[in-house]
Amino acid sequence: MKCFLEQNLVDNGGWLDEVHWVQNTDKKDDLKYLDQILREQPRYKKIDLSGEGIGFVGYGFAWGHLERGSLYVKIDDDVVWIADDTIPRLVSLKQSNPDYLVTSANMINSPLMGWLHYHMGALHPYLPEFNVYESPMLDTWSSKSWQYTDYPVWEGPSDYYFDVQQDPPHDNHRWLRLEKDSDIYRTPVTEIEYKTWGSGLKSWAIAAQQHYSFLENLADNRLDRYKFGKAWVTNYQRLSINLICVYADDVLDNLPMDTVDEEWLTVNLPKKLGKSVAVESDALAVHFTFGTQGKVGKTDLLARYRNYAQENASDAAHTTEDARVLGYDPLIPPALLQSEIPQTEASVETVARGRKECKDIIHGRDDRLLVMVGPCSIHDPAAAIEYAAQLKELADKLSSDLCIIMRAYLEKPRTTVGWKGLINDPDIDETYKINKGLRVSRQLYSDLTSLGLPIASEMLDTISPQFLADLISLGAIGARTTESQLHRELASGLSFPVGFKNGTDGSLSVAIDAVGAAAAKHYFMGVTKQGLAAITRTSGNEDGFVILRGGSKGTNYDAESVAAAREALRKKGQREVMMIDCSHGNSKKDHRNQPGVAKTVADQLRQGEDAIVAVMIESFLEEGNQSVPPEGGLASLKRGVSITDKCVNWTTTVVMLEDLADAVRTRREVRKGRKSKQNGESNGAVAAAANGH
């Protein structure tokens, strides 16, 4: 069981985010082993029922420990074999059929399924060995082979019959196959019933025959004998819940149980909710019952199962693929997430308006200043909403002069390591629940844009935009990725303007080249809205611009740097427009320098500088930043304080934006004066020409 669970963890390419071990024993050896297991794997957790009862009665209390919003796969500890695809099939059947309250594995050695397997020809003629088999290594499981062909054929009287309730001949005895399939008529399994409390549950002999038959089918690669091609609906007949899938909320919303959990989950609750219980035909597993079939433990079956487990244990040392990959986590398809969290009407209007205004400013059709302002990287959605509400009010007030777009970055690029953002680690505790991060992020973006505030985000990878791009009005490619061909290709297909930062060393040429590359058509590998790998074809994005963010060689927000940038753009035949980043290299990584950078930019605007069409400011509710404590989690943090780059506070932000708005108004007057002067000079030249004629 432990090996199987490890293989099915998301770290190893499986579907299990966590494994909750239910402590339902007071035996010291068992508790010691459980503690050992818990230490080995951080995704393992313990549910302690010691205060609620031990044994069959106590286990029912485990259902109250489920976590809402989660899909659970419940596995009994006496399940001895599970097919590699059982959990994915079980979960998929549940997710695709909301009318199924519970989906169950096709359990081998289950009262109802055993009857079905018998009539499908999956069971074979086996009987306990007629003569006592004695060996000095009889009790040594390592000496046992799980392969039925390694044992002799059963020999004994042709009229011998073994009763379903007959006692085992001796401990560790073995069952052998009869030579003729037609001899099955004199074996215990012929008396199996399609009844919850029938012989399939109560007879250890029928159970033993099912196990030996399974090992034969496994050896012959004929597990198809158990599969009946479609879901088997039990029609309110009690079904064993040895391996099932169920939504936590369906259980928690209907507690307390009015009977034992098995009866409640497969009969009473389905009737109450008008739902069904279905068995997934192809999701195979084997149940080794120690309760009503306890005498099956007197066979050599457990030794054979152990031998199978040892023989089939994977050896990562011999693989040439994914040698350093710990596993693959299933990722929710973008289309499904967009369906779960759709755009609101207000959001659609906000995004469209934001994109148009950004484009108009970049192309010179709007003389306002584009301002991207907000936290370095959002870690607290509630605080981000609070900030956005204040920013929206200020944006409306300054809308004649500034087009304010909220900086709503969700991923944090790292020079080395550190917290990578809300998508990557939403709980800020290194649990990396990326599916949760995507859901939280999309809901946040929907809420922000529904306020009427357009948002901007950094395009850090090529997959997350499929989940979020429909909510974004402005994009940016960071200094570490501007030179990346992959990110240039991505930008060529985005539906909104994209800014490219100069390199971390301050080099502007890589950003200028990126703008040109993104404007061209591209063909590259990507993913579809359904999450499938595909060849992406793009038409090119002509709404690109450069971002001056400074670098290791110095700042580049002053008038001389702006003039040099204009000249470099002119030589490349590109629009002479740019955004000035007040943070990062230009602030020398000191947030207290941001107002000074903004003041220098404002002074240039007042001089009539029209190449500066946008600025970027890192701002949050409170000043500075904070470190994440070792215990992690949002609760341990100060509200409204960044956990990545330091930010200016809200009061400082207001002062900076009002000064920039004033500078825009002055620039308009300067432009009018220049235009009037140009018109006057033009008229004078015409008059002089006329007089000369």
C-alpha cells in the first residue's frame, strides 16, 4: 500500500495531492510504523481517532475530518493490489458524472463484484492442496513465487469437494489449480451470491479462490476478464467501500450519518440526494478481508502478494528518462477554469476599455500618461482588492491626465530562488498547490476588473496566459526573459500591448530587438485551452514598446538616457515611445528613491518630452517589505506589506501620481505652444513667399 501511494503522489506523476493516514489503532508496533511513514513524506498527514474510538466503530468518525472543496479517494488498509490507472479512472468517472455520488473501484473479492466476475469467466478452478505440503521454508515469504505456473497442478480424488465453510487444512497452506477449467463446478466459488451479506462476504474459501484466480489472470496478462465495459450502477444495494471516490462537501453537508458509513454512503445518502453509486469497470483493485474472511490469512496468499510487490518494485536507477523529475501534477485545463470562473459583464468592458486606451497612448492617439502601479507581486488577494478600491477612486479622479492600470503580478521571477508567486505557491508555505493558485489568481483578476480597474501582468511563462490573458489589458516581459525567444514568440500572440524591459545589465538593444521580433509572425509549441500540446501560429503584436528599468551599469531614466533610447529606436525604425520603470535598477533597489525617479520623469514631461508615454511604480498599502517566517502562511504576515520587492506606501503613491498628472497638463500646454509657434512660422513663411512673388 505504501509503495502504491508513493507512486500515485503528484510528485511522482500521480493524482494524489496528499495522503491522510487514519490512525485507528492503539497497537504500539502499528503506531511506530505510522510515525516512520509520516516522517518520510511531507504530503502524508495523520488523522488521529484515538479520542473518538478505536476499531470499526471509531473509523466512522474519520469522515468528519474531510476538508471542504476536496475530492477524496478512500482506500482501506487491506487493499493489497491496485492497478496503475485505477485512481485516475475513478476520479475521472466522478468528475464527469455529477449524478454519481460515489464511484467505486471494480473490487476483486467484493460480495457483489465477485458474483459478476464469476459469471464473466474471471475465476478459475482452485482447491486447497490435498496432501500436506511441508517445507523448511514454508513460513518464509521470500521463498514464495506469485506465479501460478511455478506450482504443481492439484492432485486428488476426482469427487473431492471443498465446502465454503470448511476450515483451512493448516496454516500457510496453498491452493493449486485444477487441470481442467470444467472442474470449477466442484470448487467453492460456484456458491457465490450477488448479495451484500452473502457467501461472497462470509466465505474465506470463496475469497481465497478469487485471490488465486486473480494472480493467475495477472500472470497471464488477462485482467480484461474483470472488465465489463461500462459503469455498473448498484441501484441502492449496499456496496463495499474499500476503494471509492467522493466529494468532501457531499459528505460534510449531510453529516451526521444515520447508520454505518458503508450503508450510509451507498444506500441512504444516494436515496436522499437522488444520486447513484457506480463501479468503474476498468478501475481494478484487490481486497484482502481480515474480518469476515479472516481464515484466508491461513493460506500462502500474503506471501505471494509480497513476492509480487518485491518483484515489481520500480528501480529509478535504471531509467534514462526523468532522472531528476520528481513527478508530474495534473493541471486543470484552461477552458475548464475559465468556465468555472467566467468574466463578468463589467470585467469584459473593463478589459476592452483598458486595452484600447493602452494602445491609443502607445500609438500617440491619446496624450495621457499610462501608469502601471501596484504591488511588486500579489500575495494577499484581500489586500490587493483593498488597494484596488483606493486606486480606482484615484484613477477616476485623475482620468483626464492619467490612464491608470493596476500592476497585478502573480509570478515573481528570481535571480536565484525564493517565493515564486501566488500561482506557484498560493499558501506561501512551499506546498506548491498550483491548481489552487490558478483558481485564486483568476478569481482575483475577475474581481479586480469587475471593479472597473484594468490590470497589467508579467508574462513569466508560456502556459499561465491561457488561464488568465482574457482578463489582462497590459503585459510586460521582464529583464531576465526579454532576450528569450520563447517569450518573444509568446508576446507575438497576446491580445494586448506588451512592454519589454532592458536587460539586467541595462542593455536596451535586447528590448528593442524583442519589440521587433514580437511584431512578426511566429510558429511555436504551446498549449490549447483544453490543455493539449499544440503548434501555435501567431499574426504578430504591433503594440510592443520598451521599458527603461535601469541595470547593473546604472540608471536610465534621465533626459540623456531617454534621448539615447529615442535615437536607438529611430535607427531600428521603431516608434520612439517608452515606459520608465521607477523601481528596480532605476531606484537602485531602494523604494525610497522611486519618488525621485518619478519627479525626474515629471520634469521631463513638463519640458514637453513626448517619448515617455508610460511609467511603472511599485506601490502597496504599506511601505517596504517583509520576510516570510519559517512557518509560512498568510496569517503570519503583516497586511498590506510586500513579501517581495519593497514598495512605496499609499500616501506616497498619491503624491507621485498627482505630480505626474500635473506634469501631463503642463506638457499639453507646452505642446500647444509649440504647435502655435509652428503654425505661426508656417504662415509667416507662406506670406513671405507671396510677397516675394
